[in-house]
Amino acid sequence: MAQVQRMSRLMVKTLRDDPADAETLSHKLLVRAGYVRRNSAGIWTWLPLGKKVLDNISRVVREEMDAIGAQEVLLPALLPKEPYEASARWEEYGDLLFRLKDRKGGEYLLGPTHEEIFTLVVKDQVASYKDLPVMLYQIQTKYRDEARPRSGVLRGREFQMKDSYSFDTTDEGLAESYALHRAAYQKIFARLGLDYRIVSAVSGAMGGSASEEFLAPAAAGEDTFVDCPSCDYAANTEAVTFALKPVDGSGVGPVEELDTPDTPTIETLAEHLGVPASATLKNLLVKVDGEIVAVGVPGNREVDLGKLGEHLAPAVVELVTAEDFEGRGDLVRGYVGPQGLEKVRYIADPRVAPGTAWITGANKVNTHAKNVVAGRDFEVDDYLDVVVVEEGDPCPKCGTGLKLDRAIEIGHIFQLGRKYADTFQLDVLGQQGKPVRVTMGSYGIGVSRAVAALAEQSADEQGLCWPKEIAPADVHVVAAGKALQTELALDVSEKLGAAGVRVLVDDRAGVSPGVKFTDAELIGVPKILVAGRRSAEGVLELKDRRTGEREELTVDEAIARLTA
């Protein structure tokens, strides 16, 4: 027996117009169709229809996590400061953390993620290698103090997330746990009906080594990823690499200074000399934990500060200010070159390979230098991929020009290794009777974000169009008329419910058929069954919400079709 939900008793208020503050399709439709309502910036109420979709996604996630042997727990959202201070993430997360104090002055946070707490739980509960491996998960409310929450439930300050953690005694065991989660994620997203890509990623504040993201391509996506049209390579732009290829610079003449008045930018320099920007070397000055660092990239490329920050994490990276040039005669604003820099760490993109020659600043006002060769006239302390990836950049795997696309991150998996086990000394007694340090994996799925991703990918001009697995009902029955149609609609709804079909029936009195049809399209249940003009004959119209295909069926035929 499945639920029959009558719209005459359902708390749902649909809207004809888009909310004034809505920018993305999912934001507009989830509000208009009565799934969510905004409480304040980044904080949302899930109304009955929205809660059903949210719960259906959670159910699919639970089923697949249980299938790989993971065990569900529920940790607190209100967490003490000390574990996050021990891992350094109390500081690393910065303003993203919601911090608070209790009446006694004790400091707490609202959990953005739970690696520290899960590690402590296992430390308390597990003593021997015989107790491992173990995989734990929860579906929990998370909190991040986003500076600009936007796009509805896509980027909120409070959100639903599944996070799971694996604990093994060996790296081989971690690889197996990682593979189990990866396969489970593929099953989860396939069941949810999401179009997704698995891409190489960076670990960021999570720490660890191997890392992959599950991205749902969508115009509203805040992540940019690259996809190779010729091979299977795909990666978050922050994870794209460029091979270091030294060249023979022995034929380049000596460094020659050039008089270049009023040319402090790449654009003015290239125009003055009549050369392409790609012939110049851009040197961006940043501060890394307060120390000035120079970053060199070809003049026609931009430095990806996010990418740079990921490479240098947990160090804090920020741009220099005018005050930072004071008392530094070797740093001439607008005319910095890597040759002659004093006590400045020099990072370069691999495109600034040994042997390449450049036009760059001469560390003198209104002066540049040409024939400045990497490895001859200046040394690079560290080569890091730091440029903004562009369409057509070579694929690291096969060399074909890459394609750029937007996507929503719906999942992320990490091989954390022993970062948190080291912090909290998570050891178990090994087979040889000696302590063994545990190794960990961390695996997340954005449950509430998946709702928005599905809305973005599956909606059409009429409204939402949910896959059956997560829709709030299997069929939306519409009584398109008065007493006779309503009676037939309620009768067939009860029969469908008794047969195990989840039913949403529009039995609202005083609402025109046109409004009911519009709402049915907007709400997006996969099948729409209409009791209309042929109700007296016991004939209904069944419509497929996605394809628009219609057919007339008797009550028995409709029940048979919808229960098949």
C-alpha cells in the first residue's frame, strides 16, 4: 500500500512567476513548484514535496552504501573546537566556519565536515587490526558560512550531505575501500538519473593524495572542468597538468635592456614593442604566509590564484599591496623580472621551461629586458601548474585540444592517507603485536545539491521533470472537471495506491483544469493521469511528462500500465 496524497490537503503553493532573486533554473523552479522556501540568505525550508525528493535521494544513497558494507551512524553537528584546532583546520577554514561559544566560554563550531570526529570515534571503538577494515557513513546537516550564498539550494550555508570514511591498516586496503566507494557512487548517480563525469581533482583543505570529483554538467555549475574529445581524460581545471619540456636555449643572445617608457602592463609592453603577449613573461607578486613570492607565467596567460592556493595549502596566499614595495629596491612595480630578484622565491608555470627566452621586466623603472633565458639568467625554485586553463590547451594524456564545460560538483572522494590518523595517533594492534597506524579515505555526496543538479539537468520549459526513482510520486492524477471527474480520479488513485503506486492526486475544488494542468507540468511527476472529458466512459488519458506522449486507457488498463 503506497501513499495517496491529495492536493486539497497538501501544503503546496505554486507560483506563476520566477522569484525576483533567482538566477538559476533550479532556484526558479524549486521555489515556483512549492518544493522549497527561503528563510534567509543560504538557509532553506524543505516543504512536503521537496522533503520527499530529498528523502528519496537519501534512500538511494543509503541502499548503495549499505550494499558495500558501510555502517550508518549519526554524529553531532555542534562540535568542540579542540579536534579542529589539532588538525589546523580551525584556522585553515577561516571565515567559512560558523563559530560560537557556550555560556561558559567554551568554543564550538557547526560542522562543515567530520574527518576529525570520525577519527576520534574509531580511536575510541577500535583496538585491533581484527576490527578493520571498517566503513562508516552519515547523512547529516553541514554548515559553511558562504560569503555569497546563491543559486538556491545549490550553494547554501546549511545543506544535507552524505559523508563516509574508511579505515584500513594498509595502503592496499585503502585502495580497495576507495574502489568500493567509487563503484557505489557510479550506481547511486545512475539510479538518480544524473548525467555525470568522473574527473581528477585536488584535495584542498581535505588533505590526502588521490582525489576524484563527480561532476554533473550544467549551465548553472560553479565548477569548470576539461574534457578531452579524443581520449578518456577529464579533470577539474585545478588538477590539469602541463608537461615540463626543456628546450635548447644555447642560441639565444645575451640579455639586452630595452627602453620601454610607460609600459607597466603586458598589454602596453606588447603594443610598444610590437610583439605578441606570448613573447613576454608576466611576473605576479603574491604573499605566501606573509613572504613575497614571484610567480612567472607567459604574458598571454593568467595566474589561477585558486590553483596556486591549492598547490601551496595550507599556506595563505594573497596579492601584494603598494606597501609591500616600500624598502624593496629590487621590486620595481610594473617592471619586475626574475633575474636579479633578491631573496624572493620564484615559482613558474611549466610553460616557462628551461631554455625558453622571454621579454620581461629589468627591475628598473621604464625598462625591460629581452633574451632572458630560464635556467641561464634566472633559476626557478618550483615548477607548478598555475595558469588558468583555456579551451584548446593540450590534453596531458594525448595532446588533443581540451574542451571546457561547466558542472555542479555532486560528489568527491579522497584517499586521505594518514593525515588525520597522525594528528590523533590512530593506531591499532597489528598482526605482529605492534602498533600500526591506520590509513583513511573520505567520501562525500551533496544530497541537497543533487536535488538542484537533477532539476538543472532534467527540467524543460514547462517545469520540473523528475526521474521516477526520486520523484515525489509515481503518478500525478488530475481531476479535470467537476464531481464526476473528481470521483473517478479519487477512485483510480485509491486503486493505484493499493497496488503500491505512489500517487499525487489533484482533487482541489474551485481550481480550473488549466491551472491543474500547468501545476502538474511544473511539479514534474513522471506520469500524469487525467480524468477528463471521457470520464463518464471510464476512460483516462495517460501522459508521459518527459516525452509528452499521450494515450487513452480504461481504469484497468491504466492501473496495469502504471504497475507494470
